[in-house]
Amino acid sequence: MKTYQIASIPGDGIGPEVIREGIKVLDAIAAVDGSFRFNWTEFPWGCEYYLQHGKMMEEDGIDRLRSFDAIYLGAVGAPGVPDHVSLWGLLLAIRKSFDQYINLRPVKLLHGAPCPLKNVTPDDIHMTFIRENSEGEYAGSGAWLYKDQPNEVVIQNGVFSRHGCERVIRYAYDLARKDKKTLTSISKGNALNYSMVFWDQIFAEVGKEYPDVETSSLLVDAASMFMVRKPQRFEIVVTSNLFGDILTDLGAAISGGLGLAAGANLNPERKYPSMFEPIHGSAPRMAGKGIANPMAAIWSAAQMLEFFGYKEWSEKIVNAIETLLVQGAVLTPDVGGNASTSDVGDAIVSLLTL
């Protein structure tokens, strides 16, 4: 029997509540399958840890995580801790230390999920966003000059390397070829005359190796409009760190809300552990009430299973989520129900273990 060593970082706010349900689902699947199991190690890192110790995780935290097969993260952020401190002290530290340069986010409208767009069906919203996850606008490069002076200046650099752009764009082309889908690159080359022109150039260069892949390139403002007006035009999408962050939240809004938004931070070479997380954040006002939607966390657990090679189980999880949405009897308030977080987790386990 294969044993997967998983580091669990429930984190802040609703993180512990939704991660608990994801673990419940994964353990139930492992028990039914019988060919693998999960060994969980929980780490108490996050904003509460920061308020007690002055840091988001232990000094040797990255070294301690290095030996795990994957990381399952709940949420990061809490009142009283500046967002840039919590983000750079934990989430981005893990992404960068483990070269998780692929951020994979499904934007898929499931049957039964609420959609604010008129005359749109689940067949119209079925996208996979591939976001560059290690450099770009979130590289952390810049300067703060003459602080607190009248001539104060801040400089935030976007860092785009040929290596970094090529590998994420090539990953997107490979996926589009494998799945026989179209590929759209999103940039802003008309205004960002260095970084995004460079991105567009590399997208075209790499594309010469994939003549069988149908491609298009859009400016980010046009892409935002088309995601609302013509979402069916997008299948595989590749874009930079900042644009991917923003557009996938828009994607969540048109495909059921953040409670259904999953994310994977991948090191495709598997030299380091990959990390799986819902993208909804910590939602501190909902914490402790038992009403947080665990579907995004459970969907990200499905992404973990697919990464490990259990695509059939991954699909079964997403199908179970869709079944609950269609039935409408066991749903949390954000999707029109009155069930608890644990109720939803239990219902998904029941569907998977029938």
C-alpha cells in the first residue's frame, strides 16, 4: 500500500474548518480504494502563530516541509496582521522555496451552481487557468526610498525571465495539446512595453513547436470583458502572476463563487512538494460558525489526487460536489442552503462510499 505523507497547514479563519472536511473526504476515499493511504502531519502556522511568535512559521519550516509528498493549506490572513506580512511569511514563502511555478485553477460551472450570467450553461464555462506562480509582478523586487519624507518613492518591479516564461507557457501548450483544447494567452503588451511584449514574444516562439494547437492572444481588459460576455471562448488560459490572480477570482464569480474555487501550486518536476489550497481566503467573519463552504477545499483535494495519478477518484469528487449542488438539500448558505460545513463533507463522503 502506498502511503502519502501530507503536511496539513489549516491556517487562519475558516481554514481549519474546510481543511478538516477535505481530510475527511481523502481518508474515506483511501479506505474504499485500499491501495493507498494518507499520513497527516499538522502544522499550527499562520496569523495566530505570528501574533505569538512574531513569524508566520518556524525558522526551519521550509526544511521541515521539504520531505512531504504534498502540502494541504487552508487559508492565510487575519485582522491584526498586515496582509503583506501574512502572505510573504507563509504562502509565498512556500511557493517560491519549492519552485511551485504552475498555479492551476479550474474555472468550471457545475450543474446546480449559481451563475450571475444570463443564458449561460455549464457547457459555456469550462476553463483551466495556468498562472505563472513564481515571478512576474509578485517577485518581491523593488525599493522604498526616502520613507516618510515628502519625496517618498516606491518602486515595484515585475520580473519576467525567459526561463520562467517559457516553462509556464510550454506547460500550457502541452496541456492544450494533450486535451485537444484551445489555448489563450492573456497579457497587456500595449501598455507594459517590456514585460508583456516579452511574454507575447515567448508565447509566439514556443507556439511554433505546437502547430496543432489553436491559439489566441488577448489583452487583459478585453479578456475580462469576454469572460463575462463570451466565456465559452476560453478553454486553456495562460497568463502572468498578477493577471492570473485577478482573473481567476472573476472566474470564481461567474462559476458559483469563491466557495467553489480550488487551486493547485505545482512543481511539475516533483523535485519539491506541491501545495493544494482553496482560493477563498480566511473569511474571518465566518470563522467558527460552521457555515463555510468546504467544496473548494474538497475540490483542491481532488486536484491533489489527480496529481498523484488518481484521476478517476478526482473526477468522482467533482461529480459528488455537482450532485450535491443539483440536489440542493445539503448546501451551505453561500450557495443557497442552510447546512453546516461538516454536513457537506459528510454528504460528499456518503456519495463517494456508496
